[in-house]
Amino acid sequence: MLHIEKNFELQKLNTLKLAAKAEFFAVVSNKEELLGAISWSKAKNVPIFVLGGGSNILISKKIKGLVLKNEIKGTGILAEDRESVTFSALSGENWTHFVHLAAENGWYGVENLYLVPGTVGAAPVQNIGAYGVELKDTFDHLVAINLETGKEKIFTIKDCHFAYRNSIFKNKLKGKYFIYSVALRLNKKASLKLDYGDIRVKLLEKGIKKPNLKQVVSVIQEIRNSKLPSPAVLANAGSFFKNPEISISEFRKLETSFPDIKSFPTGKKVKIPAGWLIEKAGFKGKKFGSVGVYEKQALILVNYGGATARDLLALVKDIKKTVKKLFTIDLEEEVNII
């Protein structure tokens, strides 16, 4: 049964552990409760804000309207043949649990996305990516519920307008749909991507030349845990900035001043790791009062305890300003600032 609370504290429900209030708040565990929440919000004429794992947001002010904590969970096979399986999860499922189930069943395609924080429902909004793989690479379709009408709609990959850490749900349809379930088409035959980051290096260090799926997942878990802090131990929102893309000519100019610049070619453009830019700008491992930049990965901004949104936003502004001055590159936030 839907239970709505007023003036609810969200500090424990965002991984940056920032104090913030929701005007109204409810947990939804099934479709009936979700539809009840939509009806309630229409009757009260208030907007709905959907909260998943709270790992990719910085809440800077009180959220007006009804905040829904998504706890709608479940997984299942929608279709299967000799070569592939269409594996679906309801949107409140933990993303890493979903990837773990795929790996346990020997289904390939999302193993590089292991330990990306958040829920299944948030994955297509952000078109999450890691180690050379993005959600769109295995995406089949999703089912979403219109927050105005309560009606369901199926979105194909074409409908979602996926781009780098982006989708139609972050732009044109932002705040208009509740993603209810996500289906991915995964391979039954071995298909591993090992050349991004330290995956192959780590495998070879362990004497593994022909890894199986579980070994790859284990190595990715090891790499991520060595570089990224658990929000349960050190409050953070995951990677804070997108990796900027610049033209080849711009890159050549930077290369003359910074011969050690890191880069990844992307066709007509060049992608520069934002973490490298921030580190070069002198922020890696630095602490500014109750906030700072993680010592092992400059993409991670952390709350050491007692920080406010204003503290973090001041650090974000300083980082962007310094990077712009040094490299003439504009950093863009990956984290959603509310």
C-alpha cells in the first residue's frame, strides 16, 4: 500500500550523503503502487521525481513534488535461442546484481559494466559505460510508464536516442516517464572486450591468457575496487565529469604543450580522459575542507563528512575554471545536479 510522507530527509538515500529534503516521499514496490502515486500526484498537481540508487546525483536544494524511491524488482528471460538470450529486469533491481546473474548464466555482453553503481532503471537514462562497453551495445528495448497518463510505452534502441552518457530521458523526455523494465540481448557464445583499461594486463599478471566470463568479472571487480571508493565507506557520486571530445586540430595543439596527454580516437574527434585533465590541473588527492578529489582517481569527488551541496559545487566550479584555463577545454558534469 502506498504510504506518502511529508518533508522527508534524503541524506541516506544519496551516495554523496548530502542533507536534502523531499516535499513528499514514497517507496514504490510494484506497478499498483506506482500507478497510485501517479494518480495522487495528479490530484495534488505536483511533479514526480524518480530516485533510484542515488549514486549519480547531487541534490542542491529541496525537491518539490513527490519523490518516488524505486524498489520494483525482478528478473526474467523474455526470449532465447541457441545464440542469444533476451534478459529483462524490473527497474528497481540493483544493476550489479543484474550483471552478476548474466555472468552466472554464461551470458556475454555486460560483464565490463560490473560494479557500475545504480539501478537497472537508471542505466538507459545515462547510457552507462565502462571499459569500452556501453548499455546501448546490448540494449533490446525498455518499457516505460508515462507519469502524466499512467500508460505504458515500449522504447526501442532507436527511440532512446543513445549517445555518450546520454539518452532521450535526459533531454526531451526528462521527468516524463518512469522506466519500468529494461531488456538486453546477450550472447551465449564467448565475446569478450579486454583491451580497454587494465583488464588484459591484470589477467596476464594472473597467468590467464584465455579468460572465461567469471574471471573477467572478477578482474574488473578487482580493478574498480582498487581505484574507486565504495560510497558506503567514502561518500561519492561515482565519476563526476564526462570525458570531453575535441577536434583533431585542437588535440594537436595541446599535444605540443603536453606531450604526455592521454587520448582515445573517436573517428573525427579525440576523447581526452577528464581524470587526466583534473590530475594535471593539480586537484588529485587534494582536500578542501569537507570535500575533495579522491587520491586514486581524479574523476571522483568525495564528501569527507558534513559537506553541503554548496561546498561541492564550489569545488566543481574551481575544477572547471582551472581546466578551462590550462587546456581550453570545457568539462561537463556526468552527475545530475538537481
